Amino acid sequence: MTEQTTTQPQHLTLDGQQLKGLLLAGMAWLEQHYQIVNQLNVFPVPDGDTGINMLLTMQSAWAEIAELEDTHVGQIMRKFARGAVNGSRGNSGVILSQIWRGFSVALREREILDAQAFAEACQTGVKFAYDAAPKPAREGTILTVVREASEVVQECVENERDLTAIMARFVEQANDALIRTPDMLPVLKEAGVVDSGGQGLTYIFEGMLRRLRGESLEAEMEKSASVVPVRKPAPVMSAAEFGHPYDVQLLLRGQELDVAKIRAAIEAMGDSAIVTSDGESTVKIHVHVYDPGRPISYASRLGVVGDVVVENMYEQYLENVGAGPLAEPPPAPAVELTPEDVAVLAIAPGDGLARIFYEQGAARLVSGGQTMNPSTEEIFAALQEIPSEKIVILPNNSNVILAAQQAARKARDKTVAIVPSKNIPQGISAMLFYANAHMNEDQRHDMDTIVRGMRESLDLVLSGEVTTAVRSVHMDGVRAKAGQLIGLLEDRLVVAGDDLAQVTSDLVGAVDADEYELVTLYYGADVDGIKARALGEVLESTYGDLSFEVIYGGQPHYHFLLSVE
Amino acid sequence: MTAPVIKVITDSVCDVPVDVAARLDITVVPAVVNIGQESYLDDGIQITREEFYRRLPTLRELPTTSACPLGVTQELMAAKAAEADHLILITTPAHLSGIYNTFHVAAEAVAPGRYTLIDSGQITMGMGFLVIAAAEAAAAGADVAAIRAILDQMQPRIHVFGALNTLENLRKSGRIGWAMAITSQLLQIKPLIEVTQGKVTPLARIRTFKRATERLRQLALDLAPLERLAVLHTGNPEGAEALRDSLAAVFPPAQTPVVHVNPALGTHVAARGLGIALVTQSQAN
């Protein structure tokens, strides 16, 4: 046991309880900063927040050792790693849990932690992290940060026995590597952020270092409430809440029509304005207004008006209240499976999307996705509940893939394969292959055929989304302010704006209509179904070569998910 | 001794193209198409198939089909019986239609003891290929037993597939039973079906018609080498021609008839569907 001095207390060894204190400090320091980590998203979209994912992973790990009075370092680390693995969520959370697993393997027989043991733990942690990460390993991520920090530890352990000093070098190098991540990964550079997972890891080890130094773990920043409310559709909207009741569509024919000027005038009348033209002689107008007469008389002053359609959406809405998705029974599986059947476990947010996966034969849904990445344990528990021995997991989000893989490895008594769907449209495309195979007596038991076909189905669709920007951004040549609506197609920022209908329409405009046939719009929990369907009709008339399907998805945060095929 | 003269008579569900029927002297007894209160013979004169598929999407009630009136059937059959020693009668499957029975009654009246009545077990060109093969063999001087053998040998090599543009008509006609497996309350589906022995089997739920067409093409490629091929459609000639041309590698387009599917099947398939009928080469070839 070493004496603590006021500035830089030395620690030549730590016992299990001291290590426990360090881990708690790492978690606490991350907790102080996880919102900063969350904001390091490459895309300004609400998605699997790295900070919260890593924090939840740490909390799950901590819960395993919180009550332990063991002083054996190996025992403490073993349980900590187990908790981390079970609770790991999001790709960074999974890699973090693997770092701890590496630590636990290296320290298994260690009563106490000294410099040599720490160096070995770092080395093994790095190895486990790289093994778990998608191949080929991407540099400029948490992997680079932990590897470089570990390399420095290997060097300085030659002539340094003090854990405080070694940890200081670890953190120093981690920060150094972190700052260089944008140089290694162009997407980070364009977004103007450092790697979020690397940042989260650095905070954890900084917290551990602060503990060794006896420094405060209270951050100098203001803490704010962090709970993200899950939006639900309002039960019945009043006319005032509903807003512009009239959906007006018309065709204007005239000479030298100034489309930009007409668009500005129409936008000023209401919302969901879409003004499109084919040259200067025909302009198609769509807008939601209180007074349907306004756009019609405005247009009739500019030329000849035709094909006028006026619909009262609020009346339709009232007719539909009670018959909407909320009145339906909760989603449930539609197929009965035998142990020989190949089954599907899908991860999806929103009751509407869950219903689609169930209808196409999913055995079990785990709720989650973009913003709420499920943990390894949740996915593992769902695997256990499925009667089949052969299970395919559809993660439907790139940030869920590693947790799914980890859960699959845990489920040793079953054959589990991951079909790495990165988004909902890919997942539904793969699900349809499964549905077809399941109808076929020759295929329904054939894991290899089903997995191959589902994988091949992933690339049949393009994926798009309309959401609200969580921060200001300038990428892919598009500038968006925080709070503005943005449209992305295949992870490329395509459009930003303030009107949902126009942004959605412009996003669809980025699709090569010669190449594709069908656009499916899955509308989110905060979008009214009548308005969504009205938009679908407008899009159908705007983009004649594509057909549109509007389906309730019920997902949070994403006003529309688009599937293009 | 000269070979006996054998003539082939069938019904319009077989979809044999008019020029082929004329060339091989095949008599096609028209079925009856009922649209609302109106009835038309499916003879390409009272109502053309183009017109049928143009009107189909606009009809509130689905058209139905029934067997040709006995009198008309008998008249057509008697004309042929006068020229031939023997009649080969190939009909729509008996479990689907009254045509088989009508043919039986008519043949007993006009050519007792001089006919062979065959339930094709197939519809559209699946049946048409049997009719054509029988007529070709008859023209080449084959006797009844030889013709029967040819048909029996061909029967298991016939495949008929379809890609539907909509399930709307199946819902309307209440034939959603078999379609249940393939339908979706939530997603738009372009079903791929197989027609065997007059029964429809769902093959796949597909989201886009383009991809469903691609699957039809793939099915033909998978079954090659082919002995015969026809492309079927319900008022979608451009799509059918494109499909035929895309199959040039497995079968010459010039020998691939593009046919309007008969109303009996088309009423369920709905407009703008596509299909293929084919006969695979026998192992001996």
C-alpha cells in the first residue's frame, strides 16, 4: 500500500476493492460527460447515442460488482466484464465490454493489480476489442484510441512501476489519438467531430486516473436532465390542434410562370406546400390551408386552373379516429414455429413496424433501434424465448449489429445467424425473403438457404429518412440548422427545410425514378396518418413514374422512413 | 391403307393463338364471358381480349365465365366430325368448368364412338401446348394411341407461372383462400403464382412488379432447356414482349407466342399481369 501525497499519489499496486473504486470513478466520469459523447454523432440525426450506450454498458457492469467485498482483482474483473457483456448495447458499448473482457482474461489469476498486470490487461483488452469489431477494423475509432494508449503503456511499463503515472500516460495518449481520429476517418472530418466511442473510452480512463490522483469527480459542467421523451400520437386532436384542414391540389397552366415566386406565395398560405413544374407552362400546386379559396383564386390570376381537388382532412381524421393504429391490438407473432423451423428475431422501434415484421413471420420482436439500442442481454433473452433451434437476427440498425453478435455467441444451445440489416427497409426486404421461404416446405428448415437469401435481399432496397436535425451541420453540400427537418438517402444528407411535405418530396426527388418502382413511406408516431396519406397522393401525382405506399410505422423521432425499391 | 383423319377440338381457355389454330386446323369452342347482364362469346369477335382487359379495371362486379351453350358446341363439333374419322377433344379441367361435360354430351350426340375426350388438367397455354402437340401429331399422321402417349409424356413437363399486379380481384371474387398465404394487410404485394392442374399455388410475396417479372424470367432460366415457351399477359402487351425478348437466350422470341390470357383466368389475375407457360425438354432430348 502506498502513501498518498497531495499532488500525485503513487500506486504501485491496487487490490480488488481499490480497482472497484476505479471502475466506479470511470463510470461516474462518463456519466458527467455522456451527453457530450452523444452529440458526437456523424449524422445530425437522433440515433443510437454512443454516450448513453457506453454508460448503460458500464452501469450493467457495475451492478455485478456493486455489492462485492472481494479483494481479488481477478474475481472483481471477471464479474465486471460479465455484466458489461450482458448489458452492452450499441457498437461502442459492445467494444467497451470486450475491452473489459480482455482485462478479465488477463487478470484472471491476479490477486492484485500492478503495472505489469495492467499492461497485460491493456494488451488483451485491445485484442478482444479488435476481434469483436467488424472486419476490416476501422482506424479512427475507439479501436485506435485504446490501441495507441495501450502501446504507450507497454513502453513505459519497462521502467515505470507507478500505476498513477502509467494511467496518466494512457489517458494522455488516448486524448492524443482521439484528436487525430478526424484525420483517419473522413466522415468525422466532414462532420467536424472526433470519434464518439473513443471519446467515451477516454472519459472512463480519465475518471479512473482522477480517482488515482485523488481528484474530484464532479465535472465543472452543468448537468441537465437527459431523459428523451418518447413521443406518442395524441388521442384525438381538436380542429385547432389539427391545423390546416383543407388539402388543396391544382394544376396551373400559363405563360412564363415564375415557379419560385409561386412557391413562396403558396408556402405563405399554409403548410405542406409542394410546388413543382415541368418547364414554364405547367405548375402543380399542393398545400394545406384554412381557406381553400385562397390558393385557387391566387392561381387563377396567373393562368388557367384545372384538376382542382379539395379535401377536408380534419373530417377524414375524425372519421378515422378509433379506426387508426392505436385502436388495433398490440403486435403479436403470426406464425407458429416448430423447433426445426428457422425463426426470425427482429429489432424494431414502433408498433407499426413491429406489426409488419410479425405479419411477415417474425417469431419475436425486440423493441429498439435508432435511439434505443437494445442490450446484449435483452436480445439474448428474446433468443431464449423462441422455440426454434435455428434463429436469424435482423438488427435493422448498424449500431445494434455487434450486440446481436454478442447475444448470438452467448446462445450456445442454438444456431444463430445475423443478417446485418442496417435499417428498417433492409430488414423488411430480408423479412419478405424469409416469408417466402417459410411458405416452402423444402426451405423452411434450411438455415443456410434462408440466411443467404435474406443477406442477398438487403441490397434490393434504398433507405431514406426524414427527421429533425439534432445539431447544425454542413455536409454533402447541404446546410441544416439544428431543429430543421432533414432528409437523408442512404446516409447522405440530401435536403434540409422547414416543411415536412416539401422536405419529403425533395428527398423522393433524389431517387432515380428510372431505376426504381415503389416508394414506401413508414410514418412515425408524431405524424398524422391522414396527412401522411394525403402526402402520398401528392407524391404519386408529382412523381408519376413511381408508386407510393404509406404505412404506419410508429417509430419515434423519424417522421418518415423511406424504402425505395 | 391411309392414316385415319384426326381433328382436334378444344375450348377457348387454352389460349392457342388464332394463327396457330388456323394453321393446324384446331377448332376452338368459345367459352362465354358474362359481364354484368351482358354475355359474350370469347371468340375474339363478340368481345376481343384487348377490350376485355381494357374494361376489367373499371368493372364493379367481376366478370364470370361459363361453358359454351351445348347447341353451339354441337354445331362446331358436327362440322369437324363430318371431315374426320376421329376427334380428339381437349378441355379445361372438369373440376373448374362445365366445359368438359358439355363436350361429352355434344360428342355423344354428333360423333358417338369416334372421339377421345381428354381433361387437360391445365389452363391457358399449359393446356394450349397439349392442344398444339396433339394437332401437330395428328397432322403428321399419328394415330390416337400415339397422340395420347405424346400428351401423357408432355403433361408433367408443363409449367405455368404468373405475376399479379394486384390482389384486388382475388379479394373481390372471394378466392382469397389460396391467396391468404401470400397476401398482406400491411404491405403492397405483387404475388408470384404457379398454376398446376388448374390449381393456383402461391410461390412468393414480392414488393415490386419489376422484381416479380424478373423472378418469372429466372424461373424460365432455371427450367431450361425448353421445348416450348409462351408469354402470357392480361392486357400488358409491352411487358409481355419485353419478357419474351429477355428470354431470347433460352428460347427464340420468333417461336414464342405472346398471348392474352383467357377471361376465365384473367378475371382473377386482374389487368396488367404477366406470365409464362413452358414445356421443358424431356430427358431423352
